[in-house]
Amino acid sequence: MSESTPDTPAADAAAAGTPAARVPEAVGVYGGGRMGAGIAHAFATAGARVIVIENTEDTVAAARERIEASVEKSKSKGIDVPGTVEVVRDPTMLDQALLVVEAVPEVLELKQEILAAIAKHAPAASIGTNTSALSIDELAAALPRPQALIGLHFFNPVPVSELVEVVVGTHTDPGLVEVAKGWIAGLSKTAITVKDSPGFASSRLGVALALEAMRMVEEGVAEPADIDRAMTLGYRHPAGPLKTTDIVGLDVRLGIAEHLAAEVGERFAPPQILKDKVAAGELGRKSGQGFYAW
């Protein structure tokens, strides 16, 4: 942990004691894809004013449509969404936010670029990164205040998922960690806290199970549906490892597996079936075909 003096709004708030279970009044989200839209929806449901940043008019329109559909689905179920969401191209609007969450694809250089832009346009804000596997310390290297960065790993679909993984880098301010737990409680979700390490806790365990399930398919042990039923019926998992892979995206799982193999060892080497499916464009639900037809 850094021993530097806290200099973020979140850390200042934590100095007064245990943070309250509430979200900031204004929250920025950089990236309006599936995860970014879900994060924006979740904060709006908790009453925040959310500013989503996208880069082109087309992606602004797509993000706006995605968020509106998600919010309407919640309202149809009787869930109130008292906050607001605005999707814009102007990153200078982030200076209104006390927290900005980066939610762009899992590419180190891209995330570093976006984090640097957030730091430029919201110099006083705390910054969360929604990475599922990349090093918080490596990402923080792009920032003038690395102590202001914390991992906030949300799970898909964000509005109904109960878990957020809070990932603590070497330089992450301890006060920010405590305040982040308050944010998560304010979203009516549960936080687990892990130190910055390859795959954190959730991705490391989830990928390990999924890769073994893929090897079983390769070896002809059982069909994907039966392997998944072993976990849903036998171990009460809400979805089996292969269906979860389809939902997450085979390309995403491949990238995480390759990263873990490089960092942790060959036990995370991706099976040939995963590489073949990604090469063939079988990416799971988003492409219509993965281990299942969607």
C-alpha cells in the first residue's frame, strides 16, 4: 500500500470514518459497450447522475440505445431508476464526476490511453478500472496519481449481478479502498477485496474451470451441455463453465488465458479448441455460435 497522503475526494471522505453505503452524486463511465452500459445503469439505479463517454456519433447512439433498453427492462420489472444517464463525446464533462470508471476492451495500451485521458479531464476524481485480469500497477503507470486508481471488476449483466471485485494495486490509497466498498454497498452489491495479481480471484478461478471443461470436450469426455449440467445440477452453479464462456466471449476468455499462461504458468495455456473457435469467428453469444448455438 502507498503511504502517501490521501489526495482524492474518496480518501478525504474515508478519513472521517467508515464510508457510508452510497454512490457519488456524479459518476463518469468511459466506454458505453455492454459492460460500460451496465455500469452506467447500475449507478443510475442507485440515484447517480452518470456521464458516459464514447468516441463517435455512431457509438454514442449505440450506447444510448443500449442503456435505454436496459433501463426500460428494469422499469418493466418494477425497478425504479431515479438517476440519469447522458451519453456524450465530450470528455471534458468528466470534470463533474467524483468517480470515473474506465470500461473499454481488455487491451493494456488502450486502457492506459483512456486512463491518462480520464486523469487529464477529471484531475481530482477517483478512477476505477473495470479490467478483469490486467495488472492495476501496470495500468496505474499511465497516471500522474497512481494512488487514485482502483480495480472495480463488475460482472455481466451488471445491473443484476451481485458481485464487484475490488482490486488493490501497490499504490492504491487505503482510504480509497474503504470508500470503494461503500460505493459497492450503495449499488446493493457485495464487494470482495483482492490484491493486484494475475487474474485476481474471480477470473483466475473461472478461467481455470472453463479451460478444464474445454479440454474435456476435446477429449470426448462429454458433450458441452452435459459438462455444464454437472456444475449447475451437481454444484449449483447458476451457469456451467462453457455456457459462461459463450456469454463472456470466447475471444475474451482466450485473451485472459494467454495472459495468465504468461504470468502464472502453462496450466492456463488455452486449449486448441478455444483457439480454433476464436479463429473461426465462433465467439459465443455475440457471434451466434460458440460452444452453443445462440
